[in-house]
Amino acid sequence: MDLTNYRTLGKSGLKVSPLTLGTMTFGEEWGWGSAPTDSEAIMSKYIELGGNIIDTANVYTKGHSEKIIGDFLKKTDVRRDQLILSTKFFCNLYPGDPNSGGSSRKAIISSLENSLRRLQTDHIDLYWMHAFDPYTPIEETMSALQDLVTSGKVRYIAVSDTPAWKIAQAQMIAQFRGWSAFAGLQIEYSLLERTVEGELIPMAQDLGLGVMPWSPLRGGILSGKYTRENKGEIQSGRNGTESSPDLAESTYQIIDRLAELALEKETTPASVALAWVVSKPGVTSTIIGARTMDQLAQNLQSLSVQLTNDEISSLDQLSEPVLSFPMPFLRNRAGHMGQAGANINGIASFAPPLLPKSIQEVY
């Protein structure tokens, strides 16, 4: 597999690379990240290898991330329409102004106009609601997004970090009113964050949203950087130097298994961890972040890592999540009734018992 193994995002016809280039690291305004020249080199390499989707947000490095992308596209011969520019609204860049954040019609339109200006383009290919806004009716948000799609300023819409019940409500409203529905779902998903398998990923699969995991290496914990042996040692990090974290035993067991598999496959633990995420049902494109060309190369190695079913199963067992009600109840109920149930990412859903033969004959 490589970056040209494009997949359609959810029920849409939008074709995206299996790895999305995340750009939260573009710019140094947050005290860490890549200078514009380094960011441009990373984008050039990703595009050269066939990558076609670049993900940012209005808030990343206080808007500088979007500007770096816009400046890059203006001074290179990269054809704008070959790329999927993905950005987000919700976060407030103007403290003290309550209408500059959230998902109200006013905030969405203002955020879009500012993103278009920074990106130096006339449309956004994939526009995301960055997080759940409990203060704005979802009807207002979906109506505003529909207007932007109709105007041509937005091609597709998507959602991030929002409860499954609210996304389901939004999808149903869009369906019944003939509006554009969300095509994608961004969620944190990794070997250390699998609780999304309880509600969010099954919801996405059932309602036709392509899943785009963020933080697949859990902030670098699964990169191979932290081991039992260097616990407490000084390491370089986003905020300069810091001590290696004291991780739970269960986390070290996952890290140990990643190291074993990396040694067997002559790759890195990060590549194995990413390959696990890429292999999971429902996942369309996984977001990678890179501050250096070396980090980009390591992330891209994951596309050449082939994990067997047994190897995936071994990682699944070590990282099995504790899910909230009703998932454990439904899984146990299905088992007690002797029903196999549907299986989504290893979670058996409730399947009702077969009707008695006499009743089957009647109906």
C-alpha cells in the first residue's frame, strides 16, 4: 500500500489517501513545531509521493498553519484542484468575542471567510465542525453548512470530537431535509484509546461516515521513544526537554509488543502502531503529524507494514478497552442467548433469539 491507494470518504465520492497530512505542527507560535520552510518541504514530499489530503484548522498555530499552506500553494506549481484542503471551524481566535467560536451560523461563516483568506483559495474541499457545541441547535449548524455547500465555498462537510447521539441526529436531519450530510468523522483512535469502538465507530459505519483517526501514536507514547529502560530519563519533546513519563504496566506491555513486531518486520514501533490503526474496520484515512522530514518518513513506512490476523489479535488483546454501558451488557446478553451477533471491531452486538418454530410457522 502507498499514498495512492485512495479510498472514498464515507458515502461520498471524495477520494482520499490512506494517510492524511496533519498540520497542527506547522508554525512555531505554540512554542514547538516546524518553521515555514520545513513545513513546505514536508508538504512537497507528501504530495510528490501521491498524498492528496492536507488537514488543518483555523486555530492551529493561531491561524499560521493555514497561511503556510496557502503561501506554499501560491508559490509552487502544485495544482490546487489535485489537493483536498481540509480545515475546521469552532475554536475562537478572538478572546472576549463570544460569537467568534462555536457552531452558530455567524461563527461558521466568519470562520470560513477567514480560513479562505489565509489559505488563499475560493473554496474548502472538506469543512469540519471541530467539536461539539452544546449551545447551538444542530439544525442551525447544518442549515448554515448546507448554505455554504450550495454557494460553492465548501464541497463536503464533516464532524470531529462530537457524541455519537448528536452526530446521528445531525445525519437524520440532513437526510430528511435533503441537506448535505457529514461525510467524515475525526476521533482520537489508537492502541491506547479504543473506547470509540463502543459507540462512535459503529455509528460511523452504519451512517456512512469515513473515520479519520487523530493521535494514532497517542502523542508519541507509541512511537518507540518511551520504554521501560529509559523510564525517567530526559527526552526531547514539544516543550524542550522533559522526563520520560511513568507509564502504566498495561501500556508498557503494548510498547513491548510493538517493539517485538518492529524487530521482526525491520521497521519501527511507530510504523506498527500506525499500521494497526490503518487496518481497523471503518478507518478511511489516518492523520499523521510530522515536524521533520524524518518523522514524515517514519510515518509513511507504516503503509508497507503488513500485519497478520494473529499479530493484530495480539495487539487487540493487550489493548482491549473497557467500554461503557450498554456494550458489555449487550455482548454478554448475546453470549448467553447463544447468538453470534454482529461483530464490529471485535464487539458482539445483541442479536435476538430465534422465534420458536411454531411462531415462525405462523409468521
